[in-house]
Amino acid sequence: MRIPFTKHTLANGLDVLLHEDHACPIVAVNLWYHVGSKNERPGKTGFAHLFEHLMFEGSQHHDRGYFQPLQGAGATLNGSTNADRTNYWEVVPAGALELALWMESDRMGYLLPALTEAKFANQRDVVLNERRQNYENRPYGLAPMALLAALFPDDHPYHWTTIGEIADLKAVQLDEVHAFFRRYYHPGNASIALAGDIDADEALTMVDRYFGEIECGDPVEPVRADATLPRDVRIQFEDRVELPRLYVAWLTPAMFAEGDAELDLATDLLANGKTSRLYRRLVFDERIATDVSASQNSREMAGYAQLTATAAPGHTLGEIERVVFEEIARLAAEGPTDDEIERGRVQAEAQFMFRLQTVGGFGGKSDQLNAYNVFLDDPSYFPRDLERYQVVSKSSLREVAARYLDPSRRVTLSIVPHGRGALAAADSELAVVS
């Protein structure tokens, strides 16, 4: 598993990754800024996600919508923000590469002259509406906010969700947004990957032509913070839902750290798919839950594992909690079976290969090159990433499950229908969410 590429760094600090793939006359342009919600601070949240919106609203030399020129040339494009990074990508016909680079470079170097109070206010309203749709007005939608707030202390950069707090978004001023952009959205804090039907030398010349004149910006220091969870935190709140739902979360290792791969496989074999242990027991055999799922959420500074199950009519969250920890205890004591380990490895490899079927988009080869470059400073990490899963053993998975999926150090969240607080898991305190 080796993706051929070359890496260059422009004089202004911009990393340039080039991968030639002439199978199809398209080119992926993928740009990562090493900024996410973890670069915010309490009282000033939601800035990184807000810029995901603002950067599609025009720049100095193209002061109108970003989508039309590229889509008119046959491109697909999008962007996203998470706790650790912001990315933008276009997949264009090979002949439209120069257009994509011009557009991307203009919003990197010349966004602020076009960022007016009217655009800012409009996109802030869009973000507030998105928050209402995706969190406040969605059944169980406030769960991520409650879990992160309980897992991480108030001043930890993972304490809040990427979309930010309502009060912070309403209070932010245009000059604060300008300052945030100048600090983080510059070549010295960015990495661009081009993958597809390119000539590497010509592509590098083109990138330097459009991005080389942009000033580097001040160095961005890494964010560092610690979190511990010394006890079982039990919280609950009422929501407009029909059925109670149980969430359990644990602090876990950071992305690519020791134990991260084992927890990926452990959460899969516990609760993902109809062959998983908890699906078979909770949903199929005992029928006390309507669904169950789990994941290892890997982040740059720390991760968290999460398990979710919805109670079937007539059953309680206490029943579900009992079964969950019986199965976790069995996994920690006995480890996985040979079949579970093999199935987990195969699924991990299949998912890995699936992400690399395309040159662009979310998870394509260009996106993965940028991920390894930004988080590890090593775009060639492909084979070692896959190897992390291939070397997982029964004993290593058992040891990691026992260490991190500890029933005495977790967050237990119950979301129950309005007026039925008694359905929450025992000893739960009221969570404050907004």
C-alpha cells in the first residue's frame, strides 16, 4: 500500500503534495488548514465552522458565490470542519485545474477585503439555523453537546462542539472574525494536495504561481490540553423523543496513538452490524433495544469511545446498561474470538481501500495525503496506518478494552421523553444543555 507522491514546501510555508493518476482526466484539489474548534477558547467558540461558510461567499477578486464558476466548469466541491482541521476540496476536469487554484488562492490570500458586515451577519444566521436543525430540533440532537461537556473540563478545547455555543455566535464581532482568519488561514498553516491527471512539475509551478505571493503568517503553536475522567458521571435530560436512549462514553487514546486501532476493532465487534455481540443480544435475542452502535472517535489530542442504544417499548435503560457491561466485561476477560479478530481486520482493510478508490472528495487519496501530512508530518503513512490494524491480536485488543472501557470511569447519559425522567438510568443527575 504505497501511494506515489512528491512533497514540496513553498517559500511561504505552504506544503504541496502531488500524486499523478492518469486513469481519468480529472484532478482533485484538496486544501487543509490546521485549524478546528480546538483552536477556539471558552466564550469564543464556533469561529472555525463559521469560516467554513464564509469562505464560500466570495473574495476580493471574485466577490460573489464560490460554487458557480467551478460547477460551470464541471466540478464538484465541498468543505468541512471538525475539532482539528478545516478542509476544502474540488474535483475538476483536468482543464479546469488552473481555475480551481485561482479560486482557492484568492480566498486564502484575499478573503478579508470582501468579508463585509452584511456577509458576516448573513452566514452567522445560517450557522445558527444549522444548529437549530442539526442539534436543538433533532431528536436526541443535544447528546453530543452533553457528552463532550461531561467528558472534557470546561477549559478543554474538546469541551464544546464544532458548531459553537449560541451566545458566542451571537456575541462575536467582525473584527474578531478577521483576527481569527489572519491567525490561522495562511500558507504556513496549510497543506494542499493535487491528485489525478497532472504533470507534477507543471502542477507545482502552477501552485507556486497562485499561492506563492501570499504571506506566510505567524507560526501557529500546537494546542495542548489534558483530560481525565476519574469516576462514573451519570447525567440525564428530557427531550421530545418517543423512546429512551442510553449513551456511554469513555476517554481513549488520540488518533494514531497506541490503542486507537484496537478500540476501532473493539467498538465494531461490540456493537456495529448484525453480527456484533450487543446487536445479537440486545436487539435479536433479548429484544430489549431497537438499535445499538459504537465508535472510537479519534482526535488529535485525545479520543473518546461512544456506545449508543435505544430501549425497545416496555424495556428500561437499566436493562440495556446491565447487558452492555456484561459484554464489555466478557471481552475484557476473555478477549475476542479468532473469527472476530479476522473479521475486524478485513473490515478495516476494506474501509481503508474504499477511501482510496477516488482521487478526491472526503476520504479520497488527496484527502488522506493531507491528513497524514497535517497530523503526522508524513504523507507516506499509508502502509503503517493499515498495519496498525493488521497487527492487532486477541491479547492486545483484550488489554486495551479492559484498560479504556472501564465501567468506573465513564460518562453515562440518558435521554428520555418529556415528563418521564424516572426512565433514566439510576442515579443520574440533570444535565444542563443548550
